[in-house]
Amino acid sequence: MDNSYLVIGGDVRQYYLAQQLKTNGENVKMWCVPTLEKHSTSSDTYGKKELFEEMEKAKYLLLPIPVLRTDGTLKLPVEHIRISMEEFCEALRSQQILFGGNVPPQMYAMCNEMDVQVYDYMKLPGLAEKNAVATAEGTIAEAVLTGNINLEDSHCVVTGYGRCAKVLADKLYRLGARVSVMARNPKQREAAIKKKIFAADMTGSESRQILRRADFVFNTVPALVLDKEKLDCLNKNAIIIDIASYPGGVDFAYCMQKGITARLCLGLPGKYSPKTSGLILEEMVRATLSQGDLQACDTE
């Protein structure tokens, strides 16, 4: 095992991550990483055997965001290769260092048994702030593509007021939308009001009134906040864009029943700004490894 990097799977962010590492003089190999050519990956021939062989040689393993598909297999740009979390972890070697996004607790435990350090991109200081702009811009793009009215003068509701929600609400406001924030946390509501954005609690008559006039609803809360009661307040032409982590915060089955357009939009930085996002990931990897005293991210 040398000090080389192995970039595995994911989307085009991984390609730009690998290219930037190479630019900085690192020894980098890619396995099943999308390239800039449509429907093309970094290798013409690849399979589990080739992956496990490359894993034996590399010190640093860079997995995608998220690490896994919803079925528990590695997130790869091809459907015909399925590698379970267990298969992947069994191929790890002691002293390796792994990066990836939304790493599940079970994977942490398996890596710990193998004496492999794990860093979750989503828990690294500064990553969320840097990703918030790309996520917000991608969210607005999804709204424009899905809707049939201008964002300017439309009524936009943002649920939650965390990092992404703050950037999103601000960009919508600057586009001339009539923005309202629904948040449980009173400090978040106060912060929104200071930005000249109307804010209300998630419950009560104010939230119902906000939803009744909504043209677009943007959910950023990774919990079921748009349930049947709240969805009943929406008009049939309202559009919901959910950017919270899977499975989102919307009762999608009820939306389908009521004929409300609701979309769970994940991986927006990789879809709309993969180069910027890939360069951010490379910066995060380099900064983390340069700290010297490496400690695995908190799994809580």
C-alpha cells in the first residue's frame, strides 16, 4: 500500500476531485468514475475484482456523496455493478483512510474493526457552508424547470432556516420572490426576520395561511414536516421541491393522491455545479490530511 488515492464511483464531482488531486501532484487512480463524456466512465473495463485490486494499493479511498444507494450498495454511475457495503468493507486494509458523504453508522463500525479512519464530508468544518450556494442555485434551477410561472412575485415558502435554507431564502428574495420561512426554532425565525423575510412557526394559523398562498414550497428539513394536514392547505398548482436528505420531509404518497407536484431533489451540487463542488471536496480532503493529528469524524 502506497500513498496513492483511489477515487471510486459517484458523479462528475468525483472526476473533478481526481483531476485537481493530479494537478497538485498526487498519484491518483479512478474506478468507475463518470467522465465529461455522456454515459462514459473513467475505465472501459472494470468490475469488483479490479476495484479490490486497486484498493489493496491505495492509502486514501475517496467515495461519493452519498456513499451508498438507497439499496445499501455503493453509489456507482452504472446499474450492472452492485457492491454491498459489507463486500466493500471486507476489502479494506489496516491504516487506510476513507472519505465519503453521509457515511452510515454500520460502515463506521466496520471500518473501525479494520483500523480504517473515516471522514464524512458532511461533517467536515466548512463543507456545508461551501456547498450551500451550489445547493441553493440547483434548487432554484429545479423550481424553474418544474414550474410554469416566474419566481419573481411568486409566493415561496422555505421550511427550516439552516445553512442551505438561509442561502436559498436570500437568493429567492433577491430574485423578487415573496419569501416566507416556516421554522420551529424561534432563533431561526428571528434571524429570518432580520433579513426582512417573513417567518412563522411550523404550527398554528400563520403557517396554514402561508401555505394557502404558496406557489412554491422548498423543504430543507430532514423530517416529515409537510404531512397531510399541511399538504391540505396547498392549492393544487403549488410545487414542492424537497432538498432534505433521503427520504425527505414530505408525504409524497399523499401528494400523488392529491395531484400535487412534489419532487425529492438530491445531489444538486453534483448535477448543476460538479466542477466547483469537486474542487471544494479536494480542498476539504487536502485540508483534513494536512492537519497531521488525524482523528476520525464523530459518528453521532
